[in-house]
Amino acid sequence: MSKVVDVGAVNDFNEGTMKSVTVEGEDILLARVEDRYYAVGNICPHLQARLSEGTLEGYIVTCPRHGSQFDVRTGENIRWLKGSGLASNLAKVVKPPRPLKSYTTEIRGGRITIID
């Protein structure tokens, strides 16, 4: 059975912003892009940095620690680490790229809900 959790009013989030919310003990990144709301895991699977402390450009959130990038619509890994070369390739072998968990969001009565 799905659990529906209210995480705030739509008017509380400006376009192009993101913030951390906690749902059932899970740290979730909530982002508003092009008047839609997206929710993905807030912890980077590389070295556990909080993605909400990074940057959001369009649909792409960038990890503040090592520059890994994820699509907030799907959680897909776009870039595992910033940079290239031997160090970056070795890092991918030691800890392979992983996507973020993504959550369904809905607007209900002017409120944003996450369905888990």
C-alpha cells in the first residue's frame, strides 16, 4: 500500500529551487522545475553528500562534494564524478555509478504530496 505524505504548499517553493524534506526518516530532495515538482533521494550515492546543498540547473542537480550529477525527474545518474582521466575512471570501478531513488509527487488542494 502506498503512503501519501504532505510536504508543503506549492506557494512555498519558487521556480528553480530545491530543498530537503524528511519523509518516514528518509532524506528527500524536492525540486520545482518548470512548474512541476520532483522528488529524489537527497544523499549522493558516491560519498553521501546532501544534494540539496549542491546546485540545480534545469533538471540537473550537481553534488556539492565531487560534482556527480543526477536528473531530478528520474534519479538517473548523468555524470558520476566531475573530471576525466585515470582518477575518474578508477573511481567508477571502485564505486560504480548508481541512480537516486525517485518518488511520485502530486498536487492536492494546493499542497505537494510525495507518494512512497
